[in-house]
Amino acid sequence: MSDQPAPGVLGRDPNVFAQAPADPSMPGWNQPQPSAPPHSPYGAPAAQQGYPAAPPFAAAPGNYHIPGDRRPGEPGYLPEPGYPAAPGEQHPPQSGQPPVQAQVAPVPQAPPPSSTPPWNPAGGASQWGQVPPQAPQPGHPSLDDVPMRRAKRAPGSGWRKAVHHMSGGAINPGMSAEERRLQELVARIRQPVRGDYRIAVLSLKGGVGKTTTTMGLGSIFASIRGDRVIAVDANPDFGTLSQRVPLQTRSTVRDLLLDPSIERYSDVRRHTSQATSRLEVLASERDPAASEAFNDEEYRAVARILQRFYNIILTDCGTGLMHSAMAGVLDLAHSLVLVSSAAIDGARSAAATLDWLSLHGHDHLVRNAVVVINLPREGSPNVGVQQLREYFLSRCRAVHIIPYDQHLSEGAEIDLHRLSKQAKRAYVELAATVADQFGVDHRRYH
């Protein structure tokens, strides 16, 4: 509470008030004023002094008495404004003395004490006593609840793109359902990988597009993801994987194993060739005798080197399940891509492969396998592809049908920009399906 007296009160004497000067013409203006009360220290009422009395102060210890004060029990004593008189201290006016009709202006009550110090960020008196901002409490508004309207992404194709371009961006129809679907596929492909992820591309029958599938799948991963992707040619029968990329080195898997100074990524990169999609290829031996000597232990040694520097490792397997390196390929694989043609003999070979894997302790690869059916020519195939799809779905996780593409049928270097829209979309969907297993912990199988 302030030490200044309440507005309208000049002293502690209840008979003395600050009054505004009245009109001189009013009655009583020139009447003589009564003599000063005996307690007035200056012989005249305080109202005649022309200025307010000194503010009250705390009583000193002892029997010190402030001149002009009325003590409890004396006639005319009034309690402090805002504080009731104690019981037994109220006295009626004495006879012959008119009652005091004092209308003391109310004194504002002091705010309750607070443990929070006053906050004055601007340094002005108007902010004094305000509580500083506090952290949001449960149930209070939060910035997380502020609505936000996100801008639409510009369309990338079709009439939507034309309208957006011709209007200078003023009209944005947004992405089509097809573009949103493609965006979801890309997000699935970009899922993080737990360590490295090894994919075995397998087929018992030659000429069904196994190497083409390896290149197409690996190229999609390398072009969409930002990490390193490599394909290893483990075909002992003169594999042609290295012929699908620009030849940048003559090194093979054997040269990589014989290199004693493999310490960083650049040391491995000297033994690989890279496609325009950023997919790297590690070629197999061109000597048939040396290719046949590539065994299980050597493949595992290659895998130990590559998993230090690459996130996704694809292996283009041969057509023989009994080849010496196949045991290591299947034991280390996290996922299996089984390739078949849209023909009865190709489908039967793929089914026999699934049977062999289940009988030799790789049932988990069969359950999680993705079957790829390559269409050999344009137009409708002579075999019911839908029936083939239903059969493999009863045994495997997913089935994808890759349409015929003229660029892929050339058997030369593969450029994703030259693929048809349908073929490229089919490989994107295949990659998204394979990537759905990136977050699965496969350590219990190895």
C-alpha cells in the first residue's frame, strides 16, 4: 500500500478535509471560520493552509504521539480507512458534539502478496505488477495447435501442369491422384536401411530377364535414394551384368579380393563401373574356369567388403542352385526376387525354385520373396498372367508384372530415361515393395 494519503484526505484528523473552493457568491463563503481545534499544531485548520498535510508514517516505539492524531477512546476517533475498528473501541459521540459525517474516499486494497516478482518489460509504470509470461500449462493454448495452410505442390504433368504454367503460377490445380501415388512410392523407396540390405535376384531358367531385372531394380534404387547401391555379378556362366553399364574398369570380383589396400570407398570404386543412374556394378570373371572357382567363401569375403561402403547390395545369381557360391548368396540374403517369364515353363521353373528353397532351410526367403513376371513381347501374352499371379501370391509376399519395353529388349546399356512410362512405373512399384522390408530385423535368420 502506498504511503500517500487516500485521495481527498489531507491528514489523519477526520474533521479536516480537502475541499474545492466554492463559489464566493454562495452563502457562507465570507463567514468567519471557526477557530482551530486545540490539537492543530499551527492554530488553523489544515484546510486553510492551501496544501495537504504531511503523509502519515509508522509510529515509533514507545508512547510517541503524532500531533493531530485521535487516540482510540477519544471523541472523534475513526479507524484507518479500510480497516474496521476493534471491538470495544467504538464510542458514540458525546452530548453537544455533532456526529462527524466524514465520507472518506475508499482506499484501494493492496493486491495479495505474490511469490512472482513484478514484471516490467518496457520499464514503464503502467506495466508494474503484471505477471511475466509463463510456459504453456496442460490445457492451455499451444503453438502446436496453430493451424497452418500449406501451399499446394505444383503439378508435374498433364493439363494441370499446363494450366499452372500458362497462368504463371496463379492457378495451381494441385497434384493429380497419379502424382500423389507416385510420391507415396518414392517415399517408400527412400526408407532408411538397417545397416546394409542384400537382395538376391534368382532364376533357374535362363533368358527370362534376370539380369535385366537386376539392372532395372538397382537403377531405381540408385536414382531415387541418396545412398550407395551396387550390383554384384555372381553368375559363373560368363555373366553379362557389366555389359549393361558403361565400362569404366576391367576389374572383377577377383581383383577386388586380391587388392590389399581396401580401406575407404574410393578403393572399392576403382573396381566398379557406374551407370547413368548411379548404380555401380562389380563384374564377374570373364574366364569360365575362374568363374567356376568363385566359391562360397570368396563370395562372403566380397560381401564383407561391400557392406562397409554400400547400403544396398544386389546379387545377380546364376541359374544353378548347386553352384558353390549360391550357399553364401542365400545365407546372406535379406530378400529374394524370383524372376519368371509369362510362359508355362518359366513359371514351373520358378515354382521349382521355391520348392527347393523351402526344403533347404530358406523358407523365410520364400515367404518374403517378390516374384517378377516379365512380359516377352507387346500385346497380350498367350498365358493367363492373372492366374500365374494368383498362384505365386499364395506362396510369396508380392507379385509384379513388368511390361515389355523396347529399350530393355536391346540387351545393351540401360538408361532409365529411355524406358517407357509403363516400364519405369512398374520398376518403381517393384522397388517400393522390396523397400517395405528395409526396416525389418533379419538378424534372427543369420
